[in-house]
Amino acid sequence: MRFLVPQSDAEWAWRRDVLERAVVDPAARAQVNSGKLAEPYWYLDSPLTTGRPREDFPTTAGQPRPPVAGVLCPDARVNVPREPSVTRLRELFGTGLTVLGHTITPTVDTEALTRAYRLDLIDRDGLAAEALHAAPGWCAVVRSDGHLAAVLHDPDADTLRAALNRARGCSS
């Protein structure tokens, strides 16, 4: 809490200095201590996620999390031709599940699916694909709260359907 609510002029000055340097200096970013208040919860072991986290998954506060099932989907600028008011990736997520594919058009017939998007068609500068570590054949299921429910590589229709069902809490 001292970083979030400094109690003296010296603490305020130190906090301001750290935050200003953190814009361009990764070493300063490590000093930004907002505790767990600024980090979304990870659902790594949830029965609603498909996949296991990497063994080297970073758990220390403030470290960037890789885009794996259970973590908040990274955000980036997008350009969706049929939805010109949408300018950010996270704005695509609706009340159901959203499927993102990279160079593949995810097609699964399910009532839980809000929409499906091809990243390579809406991500002109490649920032979303880079943040998601997406490569050709990559696919992700995203929950309405923005958490990744599954990160899949070259999934067939049955694998994608199973991930969608798991994210919905269905066994079939």
C-alpha cells in the first residue's frame, strides 16, 4: 500500500520517479508495486480452461503473463471492417464466447459462441498477434470477461468444440 498511497513527500517523489521511468525502462517497471490490486486473477487450474500452464509460468507480482489459458487476454489495436466503432481487441468480447483464429476461420456451431474473428484480417499492424503469440493455425477461445479459456494450435473442429464446451461448463 505504501507504493499505492505514499505517506510522505519522499515516498511521493520516489513513486513519481519510478512511474515516469517505467514508461521506457523495464527495470523501473519491476519497481512498480501495485500488489495484487492491479492484476487480474489467473484461472490456470480452472475446469473451464483447456490446457496446462507452462512450467515456467511467472507468478511474481508485476511480471507479464504469457497468453495461456486462464489469464486475461492481452489487448491491442484492431481494425474490424464490419464493426468500425471497435478499435481494441477486448472490445470484441461479448456476452458469450469469442473465438480468435490466426489465418484460420474458426467455425463451430454453438449457441455460446458470440463471434469468431481472424486476427490476420483485423490486426493490420500485427500487435495483437504478437501480444497473443499467435502464429498460423493458432486459435483461442476467449470468455466474455476477457480471460483466455483455451489456446490451441491447429485444432480440428472436435478439439475446438470440446474447448468451447469446457469453457461453458458442459461435459459434452
